[in-house]
Amino acid sequence: MPSLDNGAIGIDFGTTNTVISAIGDDGAAHLISFPTDGGDIVAFRSALSFHAPPEDPNGRVVEAGPWAIEAYVEEPLETRFIQSFKSYAASPLFQDTRILGRRYCFEDLLSTFLLRLRAHAGGGLERLPTTAIVGRPVNFAGARPDPILAMERYQTAFTRLGFSDVRYVHEPVAAAFFFARRLKGEATVLVGDFGGGTSDFSIVRFRHYGGQLQSTPLANAGVGVAGDAFDYRIIDHLVSPELGRGSSYKAFDNVLPIPNRYYTAFARWEQLALLRASRDMRDIRGLLRTALEPRKIARLVEILDDNHGYRLYQSVSRLKETLSESPSAMFTFEAGSVHIEKSVERAEFESWITPELTAIEKAVDEALGRASLAPEAIDRVFLTGGSSFVPAVRRLFARRFGEVKLESGAELVSIATGLAYLGLEPDLEAWSERAP
């Protein structure tokens, strides 16, 4: 376990997972682990749950990470579940949300999450240093995001945790620093950071001077598509048609299409409980009598009634992981009486995510254009984040820059580790920024 009495701690607060790293007495970065019944984890799910216990309606039980997911799966209608809330950090439209009668602003959600994360660290975060190096996206998610507002919200939350000195580093720059420590000479580096909600790209020039690693940021760009969008494409093509999307129902003498809005909730599995509690659920049940393919609607009703959404997304994740290593895979989802099994070719999956791949390539072009560089001027390409495992993503960069320039490894922890090592830099000001 690293000693946190001195130095800085690196915090990668992500849309999907949060990872923390700290420098140990040996001068190396060590990941903070979180003990669970299934073993220690280092990627802590960025999720919150709020539950009012029956014996105390005015009280609330707050959980985070895998414990929040467990609480939600057990009591979906009695639990307020929030994930991917990083996506709202820069939104001026998101002022607050009411949870069990209490008002929560974004900074309240973040500080609540951080406190629960700290409690689950098993003593690993008992004594915090004064300085935190926090990752931030190149471009915050959402329509017309306000980065200054996001930074102000971050600052409030991290200060509440007890940090008196909070520095912010672009996430791909932190990943670049993690990789660049291996560089022996000068290099112009492109870093692609693929998160759950955004894909960010930074071009950085590194050189060694006076025994120190120095960097000059050249350009950055980002796009609001990543792993979550890939998951939804799988759901939309494999699962939703088996639940009635694209089919029809009879209304008197008319044959009408099943409304597509019933299936947009599958973009995030936690939205399914909200669909079950909505007015649409009554209409969905009514389709059991009028649908031309009632067995498909019966599957939809069972998935919603029995809260199989999380299990469904686990099946989606397994398929995506297998297709990253094999040219074909079997998608299998079984819950209750619902059984969906289909063979999927990698090429088929890649055709589904073509719009996202196009958007990613466009963002890379924007970064190159802002740096006034041709692809040939890039010496190394570092890829990080879960979606960097997708072969079509890697192939995109190999085609543009050459396979020999690509490097990966530590895809899920490179940002947090890079942030921690940045805390050792004598000229931290050159690498980081403070909140406005």
C-alpha cells in the first residue's frame, strides 16, 4: 500500500470507471485497490445509488461503485441509480436533481461519490495528501458544454474531500506522460483516449532536457462517442428486434409500427426501470393483445418487469470483448424465459459502428489540422481506454499512421498512473492547470 502522507495522488474520474494511483515509498506509482467479495478491483464503477430503507422513510442509504449496482439490481424501483454523471459536469442545463427529498447539484453527486469510494478503499485512502492531480477530458460531453463551469464544479467536490491543492491535466496528456517515460529521445506523440462517453485526442511534443522530460502541447480534439455507443449498436441490432422493434400491431383496421421510443431506453440499462414506471409501460402491456408478434412483446415485458437490464448489458460486454480477440462470437442472453442466442461476425459488428468510427476519424483529422501536421509527422501513437481494444479502432490508427507506430498496454489504468507520476515533476505548473 502506498504512503499518502507526502506527494500527490492521481485521480482518473471517468464516465464508466474511476481509477486512483499514488506514489509509494519506492518511488513507483501504485493503484489503489478496493476489496470486494469477488476479489480486489482497481477500476471502481462511477455510479451512485440512493435508497430509503422501509424502516426509516426519512433516511437514506447511499452506495457507490459495484455496491451501487448491487443495490439497484435488488430494488430497482425503490432505488435511485445514477451512472455516467460525469457527462453532466459541463452542462449549464443541469442545475440539480432531487433525490429522496434532497437537492443534489453536480458537485454534491461527485463529492458523495468520492466519499463512498474512499470508504471502500479499505484504508488505502485513509490519509490523503494535500495535492490531487485530477484528469479532465479535452472536450466535456454534452451539447454546448461549459468547461469553466465543469472545472468549478470539480474544484468544489475535490476540495470537500480535503485537498488544498488540486491540479487538472488533460486525460490524454496524462496517458501520454505514462507512455512517454519510456521514450529515449524526442518524439511527437498522438494519444487516443477512449472512455465510456467521449473519445479524446491530444498531440504532444516530448523531449528530454537537462535530465527532465518536457512537453509542448500542440493540439487536441474530441468527440462525444465511445464505448457506450458501441454497446447500444449491439443492443439495437441483436436484441431490440427480438423484443418487437420493427414489428407492427393492429389498431382497429390499421396496422401500425411498434413505437421506436420503447427501445431507446436500452441506450443505458438503468433507464429500463424508468420505462417500467412510465406511462408507456401500460401501452406496452396492451400490445400483448394487438401485436402481430406478441411473443416478442412478451419478452420485452419480462425483461422490464424482472429487471434483466444489467444482465443484458453484461452479455453485450462479453460479446464485445470476445469479438476483440476472435473473428466471430456467440451472443448469448438468458434470463427467466427469455433466451436470445445469435452468432455475430466481427465484420458485422464493425459495420454497425461505422458512424462512430467515422466520427472518431474526423476528430483525429481535427487534431492533426490544428497542429498543422501530416500523419507522417507523428512518431508514436498511444491508445488507451476500453474501446482501444476494438480491432476496428486500432486498424483505423494503423491505416493512418502505420502499425509500427502504435503502442498500447495498461489501457484502463494509464491515465491514473500518469497523473500520479506527474505529481513527482518539479515543474508541475508546466503540465497542469488550476480551476478558474
